[in-house]
Amino acid sequence: MNTIGAPPDVQASITLLFFLLLFGWWGIHRGFIRELVVFVGLIFLRVDQGHILISLFNWFRFTLQLAALLFRNRHKGASAVFGNASNVYKATVASGSANNAETTTVLLGLLLATIVLIYVVSGLFKRKLPGFGALLGALNGYLLGSWLLPALPHALPTPQVISGGVSDAANNQAGQLLAQGLSKTQSILGLDPFYLIVVVCVAVVIWAMREIG
Amino acid sequence: MSSIEVVWFVVVFVFVLVALARGYHRELGTTIIILLAAFIMFALTEKVDHFVSTTMAPYFRVDAKSETVEAIELLFFLTFFLVTLMGNYIGFGISAGGVPTAKGINRFFLNVAVGAVNGILTVSVVWFYFDYYHYPYTKQARLFFPETMSGFARSIVHALSTHLDVLLGTDVTYVGVVAALLLLFIVIRK
């Protein structure tokens, strides 16, 4: 069958559909309020484009170094642990390569950890309105899918991780690189209204299935 | 808003009214039927095109790419789709069974939403086929002039052309999606 324009990645579309089903189903159990907290968190991450993540990570690294200094003379074991963590990170920074696998792993892990944290925090809220939770859960699945799924078949763009003491210009560059990576994932699956319609339709069907006795 | 959009919105509205009368628990069966019918149609499109243009067109001595041939192909698919849809409504379709447990505003919302989903799916499939076969004989009948479509209508047609035949296309992975959807449906019902 002929297609007009560039067809989207079929595999990505199918995977995204399963993602939506999974998160929609999960949204039913978690409820609207919890999914709303996650939604706000994800939107914040998307708007911020990772700048705060990098800053927090740098502060975390300083904390590690400080702890290593404090413990160095008293606890050799602790010193070794913190020292190693710091050295690994220094090596990543020193290489300065955009294709550094460690940098990619650190950033991807950081992003995943933040998303997990958002879900954990949202669990503190009450479970209410399961039906609307399915809608918002599927939407959250769509947001996460548009971020994470393209990282599976495609090489994740790898921004530099900037350590403390590096100039603001370099820090901004890192932020821009991360932003480019995120925008690239957006363009692969796209924030196309068509997919939003699919999201809503899938969520409605899941909710309706749930409400049959 | 051009006339074609008004027509399609009216169709969706009619589906919503039907869903309000029948209830979302019955309309879910219709959703599955529409998806399956669309899949079968998309899987058969190229084969039907080939058969009509290579076998029927020479027999009736018409050009394989003429408007008449496209009209025949369109008529075939529309008939198949509408018969399947009507068959479902008169009792030959898949039924979810059971009773709706949602109450109050939730039930009303679900009736409207599932009806709208069915309406959008139906309109999308029909519109896609009209566009795919270049709206045969609609100009002569003074029913519709594709050039007069608004930007919004063009964007819908473009989205259908670029996405629908991939999502509902001949790719074998779609069989998996439909099977998973049906399986999920059955599992939830049990």
C-alpha cells in the first residue's frame, strides 16, 4: 500500500502501543492523583531538558568527594569506595568524549532513577478515580515511551558530563547536548497529534473493559 | 470548516448517540469488529487492486487506472466494511457480555468516549479509502470537491495516509497487536 510522506517506524509504533496498554492498565491501579503527580514530574523534566539533573549530579559528586576527604584518614574502606566512585567519574570527565559509553550510562541511569523517584513519591498520594487514572497513565506511558523507546534501537546521543570547576559555557554546552538528545527522541516518535488520539482511544478502551462486570 | 468535516463530525456524533443507547459494554465489541475489519481490508487492498486491474478491467475493456475501476474497488471495501459493521449491530458480532459497572458520570463519559472511538475509527477507515481511491465520481455527482478541503481536513487526510496504513497495515506485527488486544479483552472479562 502506498504511503504519502515518511512512514513512522513500525516497530516503534507497535512497541509504543504496548507501552500505552501497560501504563494505562497501571494507571487504573494507581489512580488519577498519583498519575497526575507523575505527569507533572515528567513535564517538568521535559521542560527543564536535564539542566537540573546535571546540576544535582555535580552536587552529588562534590558530596562524594567531600565524604571521601572526611573519611580518608579514619576509615580506609570507606575512602576506597568513595575514592573509586570519584575516580571513575573523573575519568569520564577527563575523556571529554561525546561517545563515551560511561557518560551515556551515567546519564541514562540518572534519568531512570529520577523517573523511579517520581513514581515512588507519587505513591504517597491516595488512590482515586481509577478510570481517569487509566487516561493519564497511558499519557505518561506515551511521554516515557517517546523518551526511552528510541534509545533502544538507536544510539543515545551522549552529552558531556560536566564536573565542578568547569566553565559556565561548557556547562551550557552539556545542557544543549542533552536537549538535542531529548528533541531527537521526540522527532523519532514525534509529538504528533495522531499519537495523542491513539493514546486517548487506547485508554478509553482499557477503562471501558475494566468497567464491565 | 468544509462540508466533509461537518459530515464526519455528524457521523461521529451519531456513533456517540448509538453508544449512549446501547451502552459501552456492547460498543466494545464493535470496536474489536472495526479493528478486525480494518485489518482484513488493509491486508486485502493490494490483492483486490491487482485482481481488479489485471482481470476485471481487461474483461470489461476499461483502463486499469480509470475512475471506474477505482470506484469499483472503493465500493467493494465500503460494502465489506459497512456489512461487517451492520452485522455486528444486528447481533452477529463479538459481545463483551456482562453488565456495565460504571455509574453516574463515569458511565455517561464511557458511553460517549467509546462511541466516539468507534465513530473516529469508522470515519478514519472510510475517509482513508475515499482518499486512497481519489474520491471517484464525487465531482460528477457534485457531492465533494477535494480541492476545497480546509487545512484541517488536509492535515487529517495526511495523518491517515502516513499513519493509518502503517498501524493497520499489512505488516504481520499488527496481527500480534490485534491478538494481544483480544486476549487482553478476554482475560479481563474472565
